[in-house]
Amino acid sequence: MVKKDLISNASKVLRDNNIRKRVTTPAHVFHISDDEGNQKDFKVKKTDKDVLYTVEDIERILDACIFVIQEAMKSGEEIAIHGFGKMMLRYRSPKTVRNVLDGNPVQTPGGYFPRFVPGNDLMRCAHVYEQYLKDRKINDPLPIFAEEAGENDGD
């Protein structure tokens, strides 16, 4: 599934659930009469206006997108959003691992698991953050938490 399909499926979910934001106002007809009983109808045309989405609107849209992604995953489809990444299901074979507590071997079952491969734009974001850390000469990406941990150990 590509971004265009994701958008059209999400809009279909919104349409099916009647979740939409009106951006046009209906035409109005005004009836005006004078003292002699003459009547005149004035019609105000439809107008388009920009309407901001509320937090609830955005939440509904996001929920619809997540629903479409989940439905695509249930049918085994790959979801690819250009620049963001790809989401897919991968089969992981059964393995024998050691139990950490007692050292005995344990068989883990195989199955399908979700996998995400980041896209180029998302990878660039990580590189920008890495460059930000280098420019500030920060070795630990979370220096505030490291300082707090050191203070707590000494008390």
C-alpha cells in the first residue's frame, strides 16, 4: 500500500462513519416584504470558507489511519509511505534460547511480527539529530538523566 492508497482508504473510513468537516455554507433565501404586501426573495449563494480542524478531528483522522494500517497488516499488505518508511509483516522462525533465571533451554515459537524500515527522510532526521549532538559536543544523548542518576547514587 502506498501513501495515496492509505489516504484514500482513510478518507473512505471517515466517509463511512460520517466524520467530515464542512467547509461550505448552504445557500440562504431571505423573504422581504414591504408595507404594501410586495414580496421580494434575495438568495445568498454558497460560500467556501477555511475551517480549522479541532483536536478531536485530528484524533479521528489519526484513528482512521491507524485502523487502515491495522486492516492492511491483517491481510498481509505492505504499507509504504514515501520518505517515512515501510511497515510489513515478517516471519520469525522458532528458536531455542536460554532462560536467564535458570539457564535451561526454552523453545520460542515462530510467527509473524511487524517490522518497520525507515525511509530516507526519516533517516535524515536521525542524522540531523546526530549532527546536533556533535555540534554541541554531547557524548551522552541524554545528559540530564545521566546527571540525575549520578546524584541519586551518591545520596
